[in-house]
Amino acid sequence: MKIVVCVKQVPATTDAKIDPETKRIIREGTKAVLNPFDLYALEEAIRIREWVGGEVIALSMGPESAKNVLTEALSMGADRAFLLCGREFAGSDTWATSYALAKAIETVGGVDLILCGKQAIDGDTAQVGPGIAAKLNIMQAANVMQVDEIGNGTLTVRRMNERGYDIVRLQTPALITVVKDINVPRIPTLRRAREARRIEIPLWTYKDIGADPDKIGLAASPTRVVRTEPPAIRNTDTLTISGAPADAAKLLVGEMLARGLL
Amino acid sequence: MIFTRSDPSGFHIEIIPPKQDSQKLEEDLDLFASKFERVMESGFTASITDNAMGLLAFQGHECIKELGLRARPDQILIHLNTFHTKQNLDDILESCEKLGINSILAISGDGSPRLPKLKPSEAEADGTASVTSVDLTRYIRKHYPSFAVGVAFNPYEPEEHEFEKLKRKLDAGASFVITQPIIERNAAVDRLLAEYPDLPVIVEAWMSKKLFLLSDVVGYPIPEDAAFDPIGTLETLLKLYPGCGFYLSLLGFKTQYSAIEEMAEERRNSK
């Protein structure tokens, strides 16, 4: 089974800052990491490969520094990786990004299954995975929490919903986005991490994937991020309770009841 | 028997393996190897951390194996915390056994979103909310009895609570203790030595000038510009606690190691 996992380099949440003037995330000088949800997609892809055989290909779009997250994907166990890179891709919204990644997946060729994290922690849109499926005109299931069966050109998964889950059967090729409940991502071994750093990661331009330059980048993006606001700072109110443990516990419970916390 | 108080011949030197996200992994591995081999040559114990501060790093045992380092198993102490899958935990312990390593430091550890936490059922600690170093100690001693298991002792915690916890750790099979860093005579450490005269105790000595980190550990603010002489402090501690081993955290290999070797030699000669 040929599996592609789409991954994204995002700012580390602990480091992310917002420009007070432009209200946009400051990416320069901010530590970049692999989008946490994509770790689960990678892990699931590797488990599926271990289960039914095949190969796992990691795919990303971004500046050359995004090679780092692809190296991490290779360290976890992906077999190959490609990076869509070039200024033509810059400023792509979810629509243009989905188009570019879909073109790259077509370029890989013969892909049976595509996995994505349910969303990226910077944009939080959860649109790119479904967008890729739409561009490729293949079946998709979002928020998958378990893969039950694979075989005979189908894939059976559990799709998380508010009440529990639906069991969904998809024909392959298909795309799924996964939630954190699906697995526990492995920690790369040193041996594999060293091997991964020796694997060449080809850079693909829009020409390499046969993309229409009028459908990628900022100009081709129908949506705009107008403003990004940091969350409002919560009022913190520290109450120190002292006294004997039993008395302090009673006071604490009383305070929590009074504040509607219990 | 490097942990017995009658033979504190060497120091325990903290070595932090390269981080998983290192952009210069081979360089970092070379540095790890040179530190490790120097510690082996000096006769000290290499005390190798496990994802210290919750930062994802490679494991000590895999660095030793992968780099083909000349390990002297009696001089290695592997730290192991509760932030692993059971599979990972068993892999580490089995690998250490194969390397002939016989000492593990069982600690709760610092978590991070990337690190999985052992489940109580996996550590045979059903009925508890989360796995602690007590459960980890018990698990290691039950399934890997060849390891001597050490545990942490925090003299900055409420004393009765810490001593009660220590008793549970010892009941679970711990056979030596490493304290949090102290920089002067410490009443809780004195009590520890008095109450457990036969228990090997290793005192952590802070060898860094990064005082803000030490402030975090000791729980009271130490001004950044305070005069702090790590070597001088260690000399004082050696005199105050002559029967203890010493865990040297954040040791500067370039600037402090030679002095440490000289101090160790003096200690050995005085025994």
C-alpha cells in the first residue's frame, strides 16, 4: 500500500507570538515544530505499513527549513519525503494549498491512502485534508479515531463524533484525517534518526508537480487572514488558604462551591 | 559497589544525551561520546538522563550501543522516568541488561505533550491515578531484579511527606538515593543519613552558574548576580558529607573536569 502523509511545519505553541501591529503570527525567529496532529497521522501510516506492507511518503509544503519536519517524519519511519518549495507557493490559503498538495500526490502516483492530522495548530482550519480529497475526487473521512480493516480496495474506520463514533467504509484511494485518540506516536530511535538525516529530501517546484501557477500562492487564494487576535488574558485571582489541613480543605470546598466550580 | 558509602571512590557525572531535534546530531553525538569516555577513564559513574526537563532526547543505552562506546557497566547509571510506553520501557531495560548495566535511577520525570505517560495498568499499579516513581521502582525490581534501583530524595519538600514517600520507595525495592542539589548543610539530608545509616546516599552538587535553574529546584530565589562558586561549594559538601557519593549536575567538562579529577584523587587517597 502506498501511503502519503501530509505534514506541516508550525510555530511551537510555547514560542508563538503575534505581531501587535499586523495581528499576524510572527514566524521569523520562532521555533518551528512538526504539527502535533500530524505525528498521529504519521504513526498511523507507519502502523498500517507494518500491518499490510507498502511504503510511507511524507509530503510538506513550505520554506526549505520545513525539511526539518520531513526529517522528523523520516526519523519516525517514513520511507521517503518531498517538500513543495518555492516562492510561487507563498501565501497559499487552504484552497491553494490543497490544490498544490493534491498535484504533488498525483505526481507521486499510485497512492492508495492519504493521511493528515485533523488540523494544523497554527491555522486551526481543518480544511486542507478534506480539500485534498475534494481536489483528487476521492473518498474521505475526517476525525478518524481508529482504523479497523484494510483490504480488497476498502478501508473501514471509526470516525469520532460528539456522541461516540460512526463506522465508515471507504473505497481506496481515500483520505483520512486523524485525531489524537488514534495512537501513541513513537519516539524515533537514534539509529533511525541518523539514517533519516542521510536521506535526501527532494524539493519540488510547481513545475515538478505540474501545478498551474495561477492556482497557487497568495494571488490564487480566495481567502485572506484579516486579523489574528491573541486570546484574552484570563483574570487570575489567587486565594491563599491557610490553617489546619481539615479546616483549609473545608474553606477550599466552600470557595469552590461559591464560585460554581463544584 | 559504587553506591556504598564505604567506597565513594568516584563522582557521578551527569551526561545529557543529544536532543531529538538536534540540527547537528553527529557533532552532539561526538560530544556525548567524548564526555562518556572521559568519565569511564576517570573511574567515575556516567549518570545519563532521560528526557530531562521533558525535552525529547535520545536514550543513553542507544547512544552507547549505536556509537560503540567502551562501556564499563558498573560505571553507568541510567535514569528512567514514567514518561514512556510500556514497550519503550521494557526495550530500555532489556537493552541495559544486555549491556551489563546494573543501576537504574527511577524517577517520575518531567512530561511533555510528545512524551507518553505509562498507564497504571501497564506498570501494574492499578488503583492509582498515575504511575509514580514508587510504582516504577516496584515494576523494575519485579521484572528486572538484576538492577539496583535508585530513587530521588527532595529535601525541599515538606519533610514528613518526603520521608513517608521515601519509605514507600524503599519498600518498593529502591536501594540507593540521590538528593536534589544542596549548596550547604541541609537538615533533611542530615536526617536522612541519621535515619538510614546503611542506605547509600548520593548528594547532588550544582556545578552550573545558571542560578535561575537552581532557584527553581531549591524553591527560593537566588539572585542571578549572587556569588556562587560551584567547585568551592562541592569542596564544602565533600567535607560535610564525607560518606556520601556526589552527583555533579551540569558539570562543565572544559572548565571544571580537571579540578574534579584532582578532588576525586584526593578522596580516593584519603579513604
